[in-house]
Amino acid sequence: MSSTSSYLVGFCYHEPGAFEMSQRGLMEDYESSTGVFVEATSAEEALAWGERVGEALFRHVNRDASLDWKRFGYFAWIEQTPETSSWKHCLGYFQRVAVGTMPDFDRMGGDAYQEWMDRHKPEV
């Protein structure tokens, strides 16, 4: 039996308003990014699943199951050191999934992140 590790996979996409403007040529580059912790047997397996999650989120938030995430130039990456990354302040926001399991898309995206941040404001 192979053991698994947890990988933070980040990916970019456009949310509806920015996606619509980019398709009309009104914005050059206003992408969103988010991530998910993926339990996988290898970084390659985690990255491949993260790409599937990224495309599914992109389709979900834009309400169009035909959108081709890679065709629009989106990509995913493994965050090598999450605890020192630009996301170190919000690691608790990212959902954890196993390869083959999709996260809850309603808990992802800009609005969900803002709600999470409002609940996790640092004490002054």
C-alpha cells in the first residue's frame, strides 16, 4: 500500500465579472488564485488532480461546463513551502481532499475567502 502526503496545489482562474471583461478585451489580466490541499502518493498526482479541481472551479463559478481551463492559459502549481508562502496567513482556508474527490466549490472563490477572512481576523 502506497503512503500519501499532503500537497498544497494552487491554481488560477477568472471569476465571472473578470472573465466576462477579459473575453470582451476590457481587462488584460485580472486572475484569481486559490488552492486546495491534495492527499496524493506523489506531487505529480497531486498536481494533476489540482488541475482538474481548478478547471471544475472555473466552470462552476462561471456556470459553464464547456469552458476549457487550459485553453484560457490557466495553470496549477505545487506550493513547495506553504508555511512561508504568501498564503501562510490563510492555510486554514484551504480545503483538504483526496485525489478523486472534489472540494466544496461554494467554500472557494473570492466571496468565500472574504467570509473566511472576516471570521479569522487577527486580534489586535
